[in-house]
Amino acid sequence: MKIIRELLDGILLLENKVFQDDRGDFRKVYNSNAFLFDGAPSRIEEVYVSISHQDVLRGMHYQLPPFSQGKLLTVLSGAIYDVAFGIDESRASYKRTIEIELKAGDALSLFVPGYFAHGFLSLAEGTSVLNCLERVYAPEFEKGLRYDCTGAQWPTKYPILSEKDNALVSF
């Protein structure tokens, strides 16, 4: 994997190493040596896969310190519209939003540091996303923002939200 570019204050777009042969693809989505820089996750502590119907919006989530979660996301099937919103008043990215579309076939990953609220919208039926987190989920430190308070231009008028995400407050 290699860093293609920094999108905003530690949010990194990464190109996965792809090995192809007559059997298909084999992709390397994480290598700790590629993350040897300030703000990078020191280790991955939790991994999960989300599978979403089209127009499902998951977010905008974050955890408070000392359980802030940097996230490395890779789309395994389908596509997402990914949004990160700066929540740390001490950083230049405070109240700034980054928006990017990621597709399974692109062989890209996105790293979002823990000082951003994060969410994504599924753009296709059955979209699956691999989420690698630098901290274990700690429900007592979990927070979130309403998806429509960040200024993001979500590409749907009627997102499907969980009850929990629908009850989140504006920033």
C-alpha cells in the first residue's frame, strides 16, 4: 500500500497493493510500516465489516479521548460516499468537511484520524466496507452528529438511518 495524498489534516487516500493472476485479485489493505508518521494508528485493535442496502447512511460517529478511533476503510463491494468532519477545536481542520466517493474496484482505502466525525452513505445495494479501527469500541465514549449538520452534499434526499443515528444532535 502507498499513500496517494493527504486530503485534509491526516485524512489519507491510500492505494492498496494488488496482486493479480488467473485466480483473481489479492489486495494488501494494511501494512504497519506504511503508517510510520505522526497521527497514524499505532496498531489496529478492532476490525469489522458493514453490509448496507443502498441509501443507508452510517454516521456521523466518533469517540472521545482517550478512546478516539482512527479508521482505515476499504470498500469490498459496491460503493460509498464518505464524509469526515473536523471536531477538534485545536486543529486547522475544525469544522471542515471532506467528501469522497470510494468504489470496490478502485483498490483504494481511506484513513480517517480520530479527531474527525465520520460517516458514509451506501451507493449500491449490498455495499460492504472493511473497517479497521485503532481502538476498541467504547460505548461510554461514543458520540455522534446529525449527518445533515456538516455541510456535506450527500447524494440522496432520503437516507436510511438507524434510530440511534436519527436521534443524533447537530454540531
